[in-house]
Amino acid sequence: MSVMSRIGDRCVVLAVQSIQEIVDAFEEETSRKPTVAELAEILTWGARGNSNDLISDGPNRGVSFKGSCASHKRVKLKAGDVVGVPHALGRWVGVVFLGKFSKFGLGFGVSARAEVLSTIADNQDWQPQDNLPYAVFLDNEPIDEGRWPVVSHCPDPIAKFPEPTLYYSAEDGYGKYGKAESMTHEVRDLTEREAESVFGSEPKPFRQVFSERAFEEFIRKRIQAAGDRN
């Protein structure tokens, strides 16, 4: 089991901040960012130069960080895979892969709550909360490149999310209350109740298809707005 499932967010926060400070200092001196091998070398000499006992399984002088950068290979998601989307330092949002849907792309159910990664990672009992009332469709690039890691697999939560459907708002000219398009491309009118459930508290303009940065910004604002309402 990953150590991330057994620790809180403080270690992650410190690691993020410390590595960023090292990279910033390197860039000031060299006018470029370090390679992964150079970063590993700096961390190695930093650990060896520390006068305190840092690790439980050997002396500092034996520490050696090995730098490698995984090639960008397509991650083959399975329905129920939980992907971690960074929200703030040490906190993540869990999105559950529902499947690939023709022209719509990769569909996800969203647990719109920021959590410590250890709450989600390798946790078969994790349950989504504050779920969006609709699926979102996201690009696979941040998953393939490791910025949004697959942190767990929880098949049960799939039943907690609505069937992936693409919604069109009445404000954009789609009928009286809006329309819904199924994954088999069948289009129907929404009822007033359905429209309120889908569009009622969502930011305007309504959207379900996001790029990496757009989704991170969307979920940050939505969680903040939910906190303000509470």
C-alpha cells in the first residue's frame, strides 16, 4: 500500500513547497529549469549534507535519489478508476471514470469536495460526496502525463453518478427548459425539474467539456462557492 494512504497532507505540502523553492533557485542561477536528473542530484547532496538522521533504514551518506521521467504513454482507464485532480496544496478532488463516449470523450463523475489525498488513495472504502448532478468530459493529457494520477479504483461509486448525458441550456436557445443528448445521440426536452437540478446552482455559462486548466479553475470556484453558501 502506498505511504500516501497513511499520512496526512503536511508532508505533501512541505514537499511541494521545498521542491518549488529548489527549482526557483536553480532557475535564478542558470536561467533554465533543472532536468529530472539534476533535481535528483541536488536532493541527493542535500540529504547527504544534513547532519540529522533523516531516514530509518540507513545513514544519510547512503541516500541516493534516482531521477527518471516517465514517457507520455496513454493511460488505459477502467470504469471505476479514481483520478486525483489537484485542488490546493495537499488537497485533491476525486473524479471517477465512467467510460469513453464516442464524440464526447472521457466521461467522469465528479466528487466536488477537496480532500487529503490519503483519504482517496488506495482506499477501497472511499465514497464520493457533493457529487455534480451531471457528468463532465475531460481531456486525457493530464492523466497520461501524470499531473492527474490514477489514485484508486472504486467500482461501487459508479452507481452514485447520473448516466453521462450532454445538456444544453435554455439560455443558449435550446427549448423552454433545455435539452439533453444521450450517449446514443438521442435528444429530448428537459422538464422544469430536470433543468433546475442540472442548471440551478451551476456557474454560467453552463459547460461540461473542459480542458485541464479550465476544469481545475471550475472545480476550485465551485467548491469555494459551496463553502460560501454553507
